[in-house]
Amino acid sequence: MIYVAADDQRATDIAAVAAALAPDATVVHLPSSDALPGDDAPASPANVGRRVAALRHVRAAAVRDAGPILLVTTAEATAVCYPAPAMFDAAPPRLSVGDTFDVDAFAATAAEIGYIVDDRIDEPGEIAVRGNVIDIFPADREAPVRIEFTEGRITALREYDPVSQLGSADIAFVEIGRATEPAADEGDSILTHLPGAAVAFDPEADRRRTRFLAIAADGLPRRKASQDLIAAKTWHVALAKRDTPTIEPADETAPRFIEQRDPMRGFAKFARGVLAESRLVLVGSPRDLRFLQPRLERSAKIAFAAVDSWSDVLAAKPGSAMMLVAPIDRGFAGPGVTVVAGGDLLGGRARGDEIGSAAGDAFAGLFSELRCGDVVVHEDFGIGVVRGLEALPGDDGNGGGDAIVLGYAKDGRRLVPVAEADRIWRYGADADAVTLDALDGSSWQKRRGAIDAAIAESARELAAIAAERGARSTDPIVPDRAAYEHFAAGFAFTETPDQARAIATTLADLASGKPMDRLVIGDVGYGKTEIALRAAAAVAFSGRQVAIAAPTTVLVRQHIETFTRRFAGTGIVVAGLSRLSSAAEKARVKAGLADGSIAIVVGTGAIAGKGVAYHDLALVVIDEEQRFGAADKAKLHVLGAGHVLTLSATPIPRTLQSAMVGLQGLSVIATPPARRQPIRTAVATFDDATVRAALRRERARGGQSFVVVPRIEDIAPLAAKLAKLVPELGLVQAHGKMPAAEIDEAMVAFAAGDGDVLLATNIIEAGLDVPRANTMIVHHADRFGLSQLHQLRGRVGRGGRRGQIMLLTDGEATIAEATLKRLRTLQAFDRLGAGFAISARDLDLRGAGDLVGEAQAGHMKLIGIDLYQHLFGRALRLARGEEVDDWVPELRLAMGGSLPETWIPEEEMRLSLYGRLARLEDVAALDRFEAELDDRFGAMPDPTRRLLQVARLRILARAAGIRRIDAGPAAIALTPHDRRTAPPRGDLVEKNGRWIAAGAIADPVERAARIEELLDALID
């Protein structure tokens, strides 16, 4: 059978459920292409890989007559042509552990089937060859694979995490699916791949197919359209020869037990009634079923039998209670069978223990990476530039190790041993924007004293603020459970792990009895609004009030629609308050807020304006906080009972810094929604042909486009140009000089599908949600800020189709290098979830200012964010009365070590690893680092083993309280940090304040092993 679903998400869900219910059948999901026929931008390799693998799977099953086959696809996928079934006979390259392996031949084969060479492999369709290791991301797999080989034979195959680059699981074999489609002169309908198969449809499928054909044909030459598309007439003629059964929906849904006072008891009562005359099946993930089985058996006194398929369910006798692993979110009842889903019993917490650790380490690694050309600050010598790595001379036969080369004023050079890399901090600014310090550090030392004093003062004030906040208390907010779960069930999607974490921590904050101040960072479209909705529900269902502040009337309007729709039928009244509200409306809303009849108000800064009084305001939500001024935010913070939830994709540096030093709670939503894809980002000069092609292409795939300019006066000339370039497209305009009501009407109408192109200033950056918008052209992009451009970029690609943003500059203009670097930063951070990294980069470039004052240019500008963070954290601990003891042991071992260039060729990679190694503070972290090196780069050479041994001794020496170690062929001397410490009994003898271990050990590596024994004994 071929089942045609309305969209890709539904097709994915149906295929997953069918595969679980019928494990003996061949169930294949064929997704639609993420590029339109004729689009210059091809489909993504991941999309191609999944489609080719699906058709290959169908072909193989059909040829070997492997039993029932279900192909689940989409309306759009049935409208395009495919290569003939025989084109999918060729088996993909298959690699197994132990196979002979020709590196050059494999690399050539990978290139033939569409793989692209890259340095870091984290996207499907990429490959990198490094010595005896190949990293490849097969286009049809969920994770990349690391191939290790020696002497022409594969020794290991491992999947690895594309983010951390760490191996996750050994595998026996891997097939390398195509990243490009097989070439074909003529295309066939999808029906030819399953001759004689019945075809069933979702109710909306036919209408979506017709619409797709219309918009696809509109953007293609007639001849090209006839080649790439299956016309409606051809499709219906082919369908007439097939069975087209109608699939009826289930009779009714199962109760939502989570909304009852006692879900387990409610289920027990329901189950007894069902089992009296029918079968009962509990479905869910393996973890859900493991959790629920003992509890339900105990409460309902029912024994559940595990079954493997739906046919087992139908074969069971009435009165049977069964469990079946299947990804079904909501229960239902059919003839003779009632299904209850884990979500019916567990609600939003169904996936709770699958959610990993909190995003507390979200900042890790953002600031410690060193790169050639970076401006850095050395704690003793000041601002310099990283020039690279250089080998130090060594007279011990082991080599002296590597040093980081720092450039200073007047072409000065300083070599810093990599063991001291923890004294080097990224500064952040561009090399041409700073004055380098003198080589001897004299100019630096003059500034350093004053900075230390100022930081200490800021830390004391901040510690006082934090202590005062910590002493505050407020009434805990705990909502009615049934009402809250009913509301949460109205969320049409599954929460991403980060979203679920943020919701859980926000609810915990509200229930803690302490005022909440939480910052939620998440890219545009990542679900921050749902966190605000859940928090608002918790407060409103507790009988208290919520105020939501948004920076623009358009965003206010969209929020009012969203909140009103979600709270419909709950008895909670939602109202709006902005400059567009009439006088009568304002009076009505103010009266409702004062008497408590209105529970939730959404508005601009007007919600904190004169004459607005609240009956019992408990929570203030600030959306897009980076667009509010400091004074406005201060008013909002003191508005209610103290609970404040701040949402932003790119928080201003000061807000981000506040969260980083612990003054605010922090939740980072870095997980994209299902099917959200990275936005293609290109930097180019304005070209008529390119702009025309981009706008027409977007119209052709049924989408809409934004064209954004920095100034209102740029709109008229560009509107005239667009009218000539694309006269057939409907153009809508929006800018700040239009009446507020007109702006609102234009933008909301555009979001509803009225018009093809919206020409606007950056007023669209906050809040406009246009799911069909996939293309954005930013003219004079060099005149926008980094976070502005990122916010704008988040407005496209929200409907599941990959979006693109073109950052265009005037061809005749001369762009400053710093500005080009800003645009390239956006191009580099084109992955999903990049808003956080961009905020960090913005903090890097601008500084956060004094957190307890109003200045936005602070000490960070003088010493850079990384060193500021370090010094500020130290000063904060001192201000809180904590002990600060950050000495570093001095090691004189006559033993060097390094990361050899022959092992890791990329200098920047080695530089980054040296920086990380120098900052490791415990043996467990060092063990993880060692495992990572072995995992990523293969067998470890001797110089690296020595390097890690020295690092281990430094960590152990600090733990043992040893300030200095001198080791020579005749003896080992340990100098304690505290000279008053008595020497331990045993092998150590005290002499002149040092502890001596006599014994001739000529080999430095053996000597290091002996030192490790001594330090272990001291720690024990």
C-alpha cells in the first residue's frame, strides 16, 4: 500500500506507528524534497539521502517479494518525478570491520556520490580524511561515522556525536548512502515503484497536491515543468487503475487521565470497565512502559502481557491487558480494542527522564577557544595577538614541547609554554581595533591595578544585591494540576528536551517561595512563547495575574491571538493594552486588572504605565528584552510580586553577563523543533538578476519573501526597482512612519498570506511569525548590527522548508573590514541554535558594562570578557567571604610533551586543545579529555602521553598541596605550598623546607610515574 499523508510530520508519525504495530511488514517513509524542481539550490544532502534510501529499500523489498510493503509519503512527494525503480538496484558502498580498505578509492567513490570534503564533519554529506582516520556523515544516517584503519584494513567503525565529536557506539558495518540523486533522463511517478499497490489518502492530501502543482509550475518553464512534475491528469489516470480504500478515523479517544485528580485510580476504574468486554492495550516508549507497568498493575490489580505487534493484539481474547511499544501520543478506542497511551497517564512529563542534564554548561567552550590571529590578554604581559605555535628546544631527548607565540607592540614576540595557556584569555576585539601592549608588560601593569580595584568594588555591590534578593520570599505558586495538564495538552507539538527542562525549572522557580528572575535564551521559533504560556497558566490557575510585555504592537497582537486561543474555554480572561487600544478599551482593561477579572494582560510598555493598577500581579514576562531600554525593564521588574521571566534570542551583553555570573537563572533552548533546518546564509553584492531569481523562486515554491532595508528613505527607490524586476509579485510595505494601525494591518495580513514580498525596515525583526516565508534579502546589510541580523534571519524557514537569507551590500561601497567580519560571523554561525553563540560574540565585541550601574562600556573593554569573567568570579567569591586559592604548581621535570603536527595537522585544532588542557582542574576531566583525543585522532603518540602525564602531575600536585616539584636522575624534591606542613612518614625526608625522595631513576617517564605514586600517597 501507498499512504499519502497531508505533510511530512504526519507521514513521519504514521510510518513510525505502522513500523511498531507491524514489525514483520516493510514500512518505508519517503519524505518530500526540501527543494522545488528547478530551484538553483539543490535539496539538502540529508534530504536526498533519506529519499534515495527509502526508494532503494522499497525496490529491494519488491524484488525479493518480502511480504507486505507500506510506503508512507506526502502529497507534494507524489507530484514530482523519480528515477525509474531499476536506478535503485545498485547497492551503496558498504564497509565492515576487518575489510581491506583503499583510502584513495573510497574518497573518489564518496566524491562521485555527492560527498563534500570539509575539516569538521557535522552535517550529512561531508567527509574528512585525516591520517589513519576518516570521518564521514552518511547522507541517510542520523549520526556521522568514524572509520579507523591500519595497513590497508579497517580496524574500527564508530558512530560519534557531531557536536562534541566524541564516539558514541561501535558498529559492525556502515552503508554510505548517496548524497545526490541518481541521474535519470526521464522521471516516473512514485506509483511505478510499487506496481499494483493500493493508494490511500489523508483528507487534505489531494488539495495540497493540486496547490503544490500550481505553485511549482508557476515558477518553471513549461517544458521543465512537464519533465519534473506528474501532472494532475496523468496522476488521476494512473490512480484509476488502483484500489483507493478510505481509512476511517477511530471511533473515540481514550480519557486523558493526567487531567484527573488521581490518574492511576482513574485508569484502574476505566480499565476494569474495558476489560469486562474488550481488550486493553497500553502503548508508549520502552521507558514509559517500564515506569507504568508496576504502578498500574498495583493500582488496577491487572497483569499486563507484553506483545510485539498489532496482530498479536487482535489475536488476544477479550479481557486481555497488553503492553506494546509504539510511538502513539494519544489513546483511542476501536472495535473490540481500547488503546491507552503513556502520554494519557504521564502528560507533559512522559519523557521526563529522557531529558538530559540542565543547560548549566551552556557557556562551556564558548570563550576558551584560541585561534591564530585572536587578540588575547596574558595575565602578566597584557594584550597581544596569537601568531601560532612553535616548538621549544629541549636537551633531554624528549623535546621541549610547544609554545604559543604571542605578538606584542613593535613586533615583539613572546613564547608562552602551552602548560601556561591558562594565563591567556581571549580579548574578543579585532586586532586593528586595539593597541597592543609593550613586550615587557609595563603598560599592562599600570592598567591592571586600577581594573582589579574597580572589579572588586563591582563584585562587593553585586554580592550585596544577590544576598538581598536571596533573603526575599514570596508566596509559592502551585497551579491546579488537572487544569494545568489540560492546558499543557493543548500544545500541538512534543516539547524538545531543552523546552521541557526550561518549563520544569520555571515551574520549580514559581513554586520555590523565592522571587523568580529567569532568562530564557532560544533562537527565533524555538518555542520560548510556550514557556511563557506554561508559566502564565501556572500563575493564572493559581488565581493570580500575569503581565506580558512585548516591544512592538505587532508582537503584542500575535501574542494576544496565541494566548486567547490557548486559554479559550478555561475561564481565564486575556486582554491587550497598547497604543492601538481605544480609550474605552484601555479603561475597560485597566478596570479589569484592578478588580482582578482580567488574569492575563499582553501589551507594550503601557502595562507599566500610569493609571495601571493590578489586583494581584504575580508574574511579569518580558519578551524580546533586547529591544527594551534599561529604564523600561527596571519598571517592569518592580511591577508585581517579584517573579520575572525574560525571553530573548540574542540578549543584550549586560543581560547575558548577569546570567553568567549567577544573578539570574538561565535556561538555554538550543534544540530546534522537528524539521527546522539551518538557514542558508550568503554574503554578496546587490545584483538585479540574483534578487529577481530569489524572489521568483520563493513565489514558485508557494512561499513569501522579506526584503529589508536599514532606513525608511531606502524603501521608495527599492520599491520602484522591485516593481520593474518582479512586476508579477504582490508587494507590501511596512515602516515606522506609517500609522501604527496601518503597520499592524499590513504585517498581520502578510502573515496570513496576503502578498508575495514584504518590503520593510527592521521593524519586522521582533515577533512577526510568517510560516510561509523562506527567503529574506537584506539590502545594505553592513548597516545592521549582528543581533539584528540574527533576529531577522530567524523570521524565515519556520515552516519546515529550508530558508535562506542574502546579506547584500552596495556593489560600489567600500565596506570596513570589521563590518565584513560581522557579516561573516553571521555566515559562520548559520547552524540552528546559533543565537546564543552570536550573543556571546556580541558580548565579546561590545562588553557588558557595569552590572550594577548604567554604563554599557565597562572594564571588559580594557581586559576582554574572558579575563573579566575570571577576575570577576574570583572577586565575587572573595566578596562572599569564600576562600580563593588559585596558585598553580611549578613543575621542573626535564620531560616535555606535545600534540605532534603529524598526529593533528591543523594548527588551530592543536592550539584550541592546548588551551582546553591547561584549564582542566581535576583528574576526571583529564581522563575525559584523554579519551576524547584517543577517540577523535586515533592511537596516541608518545609525546602526547608525556604531555598528559605532566598535566596529570600538575593536577595531583595541587590536590596534594605541593607548590613545586624538582625531579632529576638522582632524586625528587617536593616543595609544599604551606611550609608549616609536617612531612609525611615514609619515603620523604624533609630538608630545607623541601621533601626529598632519594633514588636514581634515569628515565624521565619512569620518574614521572614515581612522582605520581608519591602524590597519590600524599592525597590519600
